[in-house]
Amino acid sequence: MTRLWDVGADNQPHVDGDVVTKAGQARPTLADVAKRAGVSGSTASIAFSGVGSISEATRSRVLRAADELRYFGPDPRARSLRQGRSGIVGVVLEDRVLHSFRDPMTIAVLDGISQELDAEHGGMLLLTSTGVGESTIQSAVFDAAVFLGCSPHLRRSIEVMRQRNIPMVAIEGQPFDGVLSVALDNREASARLAAHLHGLGHRAVATVTLPMDARRELLELDASVVAGATTAVSIDRLAGAREVYPALGGFVAANSSSDEGYAAGLRVLGAGGGSGRPTAIMAQSDLLAVGVIRAAESLGLRVPADLTVVGFDGARIEGLSDHDLTTMVQPATEKGRAAGRAVTELLAGEHPPDVAFTCDLHIGTTSGPPHR
């Protein structure tokens, strides 16, 4: 955040306002710069904006005068009000920034979005929504919104944005009128992954899911949790797996991390013990799968000889050199780019269609037949 300083009577800087000034002196303006440079106000404006034709000598004279007056350019907030645009796209994360930035899929999606935003809307404002603080999202200044996930608890925020005519795009969110969808075949992909396990002969299968709602705590996956679930990705991936394993149970992780996968893995593998243990575990992300593998190895189990572990994402994860994870590979960066393109087109007054992506099954070395 830019901090503005005021030099007081003791000649020391004090925090006061938005620019560096000296006590008792007025803040310099573009008109002051124009007067000092001996040019018109419009010429001085062109020198700063770069829009229009003036000689390089005139531009240099204006910028030199600005430097002498310690004038740093027009207030971008005033410019935004004049243009009716902020040049910012709001990106709403459904998890804490700390957890989001540890997830390679989130980073890839954000990178994809930034690649496609045009020069006019190149800034991204990150907002978090974990079930509270909707007012911040509703009042923040941005030209368009991209939701990484779009749960029902955002309904009021979406209504407010719709009233403000703010274009909205949701990546893997629940459907809302007026929100363009960038979808992934989470349910179908999970069903294919479960079918792969079934084909190997696995019948005792458990899962470690991503968070199912705004709560961020390790929970047993029971009927009440499923009934109250609001996170589209988790719901769809569980539904796909249950097409093959209708009674599939397990645990819900607090976030997508190897530490959470480890904790949940210990719960799953310790719940049954011995012959009651599952022969395979479906983790809803590769990070969770890595944690489950570590949990299994800490209990003396070999992957895949004693336990098959599969993930979802196709992420490059450090520390997994001993295994080639069986997983569903998703086009994360392409999802982000599709959202970025959609935002740019919506802001240009166009009407882009919804977009849908599919995953590819990668069979690695962490899946095999159940141990006999």
C-alpha cells in the first residue's frame, strides 16, 4: 500500500494523506506543472498520458517541471471516475490466500487469467470468501469479477453485482443466472477414475475430499456433511465417484494440502485397521493424495502393493519423486485463460458462450490390483 508522508515542523516525515508534501504547502497540480513548463494544460496532460502528439523536447520539459515540483502524475482514482472504469478485475477465492497460493492449480488458473486480460484491465484484485465478509466483495471497486468456485453463500454478492452491471465469470462454480460458466467435467472425470479402480479389482475404497462447505476443518464424510455441501467441485467429484461406489465414505479435508491429506489419510487408514482398511483411496486433489501416501508409508504400507492412491489435478508436486501419481489431469491454465478472455469480451460488450473443459486419465505407478 502506498503511504503518503507530510514533513512536519521537526523536519521529519509524518503519515498524512496520499502524497509527499511539506507542512503548509499545497499539493502540486497538473496546472502547476503546465505553468512551470510554459505549456497549456492539455499539453501537460498529453505528456503524462502518452495519448496524443507532442515533441519529445516538450514532453521532457513537462516531466522535468513535474520532477522539480514533486508532482507524480494524475490521481488514478480521479481518472477511474472520469472513465467509469477502474482497470481492475476482482478475483474471488473460496479459501484463505495462504492456502490458495500453496495450491498449484490456483496459481495456474490465476496465471491463465492474467495472460488474457488486456492492457486496460491488467490489474487483479484478490478477494477471499469463506462464507463471511460478503460486504467487502460487494463494495470493492472493480470492473468485472471472476469467481474461483461460486457457492450459494455468494448469492447476495452476485445479486448486488448484477444490479451494478458488473460482468461475472465463475470457474467451476454452481450455476447462477447472469454468470458465465467456465466448467470442468469433475463428475465425469471422477467416475472414470473410480471405474479404473473398479477395473483393477478394488471394492473397499475410501475418499479424502476437498472442503465441502465454508467450514475449514477435518470432518468425517457423513450424510449430514453431504446434505449441507455447497462447494461445487467437491460435490461433483464425490458424486462421480459414488456412481461406481455408492456407499463411498471417508474424510473431508480442511484444505487442499499435503498436511491435510496426511491427517485425513491417518484417519481413513486407522479407522478400519488391519483387514478393515480400504485397498484404495481416492483423493480429490493431488496435494491431498501426496499426504495420503505419506500417511500410508508412516504406517508401514507400500504404495501400490498394499494401498492404491489416486489424485485429481495433474499438478507438478515436489517431493513425489518416488511415485508417478495416478490422477485426472485437468487444464488449469487453459481454464484461467478462458475466464480472462471471457472477461475481456464481456467488458467489450460482447456475449461469449459458456466454456467446458475435460480431464485426461493418467495412469501412474500408485495404482494397482488389491493386495491378495
